[in-house]
Amino acid sequence: MLNNLEEDKLKLKEILNKVVEESLVFFGELDSLPAAKINDTLNYDTHLPIEGTGTIHVLERFLSIHAKQLSGSAGPRYLGFVTGGATPASIAGDWLVSVFDQNVTSIEDSAAGLLELETISMLRELFKLPSSFSGTFVSGATMANFVGLAQARQWAAHKHGIDISQQGMYHLPPVKVISGAPHSSIYKALSMLGMGRKNLHLIPCLPDREAVDIEKLRNFLEENKHTPCIVVANAGTVNTVDYDDLETIGQLQQDYSFWLHIDAAFGGFAACSEQFQHLVKGMESADSITIDAHKWLNVPYDSAMQFTKHQNLQVEVFQNNAAYLGNAIEHPEFVHLTPENSRRFRALPVWFTLHAYGRLGCKQIVERNVEMAQAFTKKITQSSHFKLLAPTRLNVVCFTVVHKDEGVASFEEIKQFLDKLTEDGRVFMTPTIYHGTPAIRAAFSNWRTSAADVNIIWEALCNVYNRI
Ligand SMILES: *Cc1c(COP(=O)(O)O)cnc(C)c1O
């Protein structure tokens, strides 16, 4: 008797065809699937089987039980966090990543690494970055922030005459890291880097903004003139998509010595549109930049880019020297550039989508999402049920619920409202607190979202409002 693995090898065509068929069913239903699911338990057998059942059975089991508990986050009305969908081209590319199963550590055995370099070069064009930036794919913006800040740390330590990668941080005075409205992942990166979450010094933002007050930033740099500082500038905050004045921050580098890391996880995509590119003016003055691909580029998880002007420092931190892996300094292969050694062929879905839709495709996704965010904003501002908390600068609408007696909702009430909205199933949104006010964020980042969806979203919100 054949075992399941051998049998599956013979049945590969049947298996893959069934996956295609079932994927088409999924995509056909995606518009009407619940945007999110609240699951408290997984009520099925979770034991490791002895022999297994072969793929066809597993597929049937997954689809009939488990898939029904998954969110419709790939669909048009999942507005939680900043969640991109996946373009057809990127799905094709992503499937082939598994088919070809390359380990992109170097360019010695395969052209996969060259394709990654080609993809990075196209992305540089998309974001209008000069060729002085090199880039690598990592799993997400959190990792890109980690890699950028690891280089920043290495740079700062060199200023103190220390090579952290060799000596560790034992003799290093605390490095000053400053930012206006940093993403939570910056704190996480500082924790991973041994620099400490508490050592992030917040510089006040401008009134009613999430953009750093440049004068206060300048004052801090002046006061700390003799210490190497790391400035984390934000290009697109998650609440209100606000941007630091990158151009002016860049100019401060003439007077002060600091490392400039820009977190442009999704805000970097402003560069794709003539309408919005002014927001990222000056991005090229960064030493390191973070941009996510699984958000606004609409490729499947997990994928982001880390750009840097200092590949040498990156190699110092991440080199993985072993006799069989080649010399890191002379030949900086991917294995010497990121936390991972073995790496997925992450560039391929991006390469597919960039070749399939070009610069115009990226611009269209961005502009369409912003248009939808504006249409939704209009409905919010015209209603007495809700209140807009900040101008909608790009693709995120930040608003709150107004009670019938005109008071605004508490955080608990916002959460209850959102739970009811999730139960309704037509749309998913996530809570936040904006300048002390409990609020809701609606982030438009999926290429599928249309004007008709905005109407459905609005209906769902009003229905839930009338039920509370
Ligand atoms: C989403 C986001 C991150 C973290 O990204 P992941 O891809 O989830 O790791 C970091 N910074 C900003 C501004 C973000 O929007």
C-alpha cells in the first residue's frame, strides 16, 4: 500500500486543481463573507494524527470547518489596522514562491537573489529613492524598523568608539532615540535591541497633529549636540496618517549629527501619486527607511522592505560568517543583511504585481482608497451619530460615536460598538485613542474596496448605532 505522501505525489494535479477550484469559490464569496470572526474556541480534535489522511481529505476538513472561522480580511470591507488585500498577480507570485521553494540567502545557486535585487530597484523607482539606497525584504515593518534601528545603534556606538556587534552594549552610554508619534513597533524594536522601551524620548507634536514640532526637535538636538542621537521620523501615523516634515528634518542633518530612520510603513505610498507625493518630500535624506508591502502594495503576508544608505553597518550587525557562506564584507549576500538566515522568496509576489500593474496600478490603488476614505468621511461629517476627530489626510478615517445626548462614547462603549459591528459582519474596524478621545479607525487599504462598499459600510454603522 502506498503511504499518503507517495499517494499525494501521484495526485498532485488533482490536489492543485482542487485548491484552484476552492480558491475561486472563496474569491467568489469574498464580498459577502463576514469581514471578521470572533472565535473563542476551536471546537475540534487537535491531536496529532498517526498516519494522516492525505491532502484531499485535509483540504475538505479545512474548508468545511476551519476556513469558516477565518476572517474576510482579504475582502473589501476589512478596515481594521492597516490591512492590504492581495492583487491577482501577487497571489500568483505567492503560490509560485511555494512551488519553487527557494532559499534566498545568496545569489550563488539561483537567480532568486538577483530577482530580489531587481524588485528592490523597481521599488526604489516607485518611491523615488536614489540608488544610494540598498534594500532587502523582511517579514514586516516591525522587522524593517528593527533592522533600521540596529544599524542606527551600530552607528551611534561607533561614535563612542564601540563596535556593538563585537563588544556588545556593556560600555555604551544610553543612546538617545527621539520621535514625535512613533508606531508601537518602534518600542518593540528598542526592546529587542536592548535599548529599552523607556529610552524613547517623545518630542511634542504640533497642536492637533501627530507630526513632530520641528522647533522642539531642533531644541532637543541642540541640547544633545555632543551625543549621537537617533531620530525616528514618521511618514504616515496609524491614527490620522500624519507626516513629520521630512524635508526640514533632513535639513537639520547639516547642523546636527543624528541617524534619521523613517517609518513609512504605509505612508511611503504617498510617493505613488502626484496628488500626495509632497507628503514624503525629503524622504531620501533618511539613513534607513521602513516600507511595508503587505499593506498598501496589496501583496500577501508577510512582506516589507528595509532600505538603507549604510549597508556596511547592516553587514556589521547581521553578518553570518561561516566558512561555507562566503565573506560578508566583500560580498554582502542576503544572509548577512537581515535577522534571518534562511529566507522566503518574498520578492516574487511584489515582482509579479509591479510587472503586472506598473506604476499606474500602484497609484490607482492609493488614489482609489483615499477617495473611498473621503467619501466615508463625508458621511461621518454629515451625521449627528458620529464625529470626525481629525481631518482625513489620506486613507484612514478617525472618528468617534456621539450619544443621543451628544456626549462622546467611552472606550468601553467604543469596544461594545465595534463588537456589535463585527457581529453584524459587513465591516471590521479597530479602536484607538486619539488625543485622549476613545475613537474608531477605518483604514482603507484594499484594492477591492469600491464606492458601493462605502455605502454598505455606512449602512452597517447606522444599523449598529440604532441598536445601541
Ligand atoms: C503597520 C505598521 C508597522 C508595523 O508593521 P508590521 O508589518 O505589522 O510589522 C510599523 N509602523 C507603521 C507606521 C505601521 O503602520
